[in-house]
Amino acid sequence: MKPTRIRDLIAIFVVVAVGVGIIAVGSYARLPRFRISAPVSLAIIAIFEAYTAAALRARLDGRPGTKPIMPMLVARYAALAKASSIAGALAAGVWTGVVVYAATHRDDFRYAGRDALLGGTGVAAAFVLVIAAVYLERACRVRHPPEHRDEPS
């Protein structure tokens, strides 16, 4: 598995945001109203991943008071991080498409202002999830100890 590239996440974000914006033009009025639980759940996952990354990094570094970690668990965390970063980029794109459409059509729909505010919260939560996922993925990397050289070069 290769590390997540930021440019791939940006490409996913842009494509999804444009796609949702186009879809919203024809079907925004028929969409169900958005719930506050969607951005909140993204934020909760982001907090979990950020905490996990910090704890994992401490265990991999062998800090005092930590237990060694099984390599398979590190691989699972890396897979979780990769999936979460992609899901966060997708969610950020969806929420951005909603925000742009709702903010530009506030006069046309009575609930567009609420959707724009909720969408802004969703965008923020999704970006926090992407950052936490990338942090977790980076924490899964095993650092190689520096070589000790006693001889002058």
C-alpha cells in the first residue's frame, strides 16, 4: 500500500464538489433536509483518529509507560487512515457542493441558509478528518534509528 498523496485527495475533493454542485441544480428541492449528526460524526471520527495517532506514535517510539504494539495492528491503522482520508475528501466535496449551491440560492429556498451553515460545519469537520487521517497514516510509519558513526568521514 502506497502512502496517500495530497494531490489525490485534492482531486477527489474537486471532482466531487463540482459533481454535487451540478446535481444540486436539478434536485436540491427534492433532497431531504440535512441533519447535524453528519458533521458531528465526522468530527468524532477525526478526534478518535488524532488521539489514536498520538498514542500509536508513542508506542512505536517506545516511550516509557507504553506497551509494544503488534505490527498487524499498525497495518490496520494505516488502512483505516487511508480509507478515512479518502472518505473525508469525499465528504468535504459533498459539503462544499451543498454550501456553494445553498449559499447562492438563499432567496429561492427558505431552508438554504440553514443548509449553508450546516454545510460549512460539514466542510470543516471533513477537513479535520482528512488532517487527522493523514496524521494517523504518518504515525504508522516506522522510523529508522540514525546511524551512529564513530569514524570521521
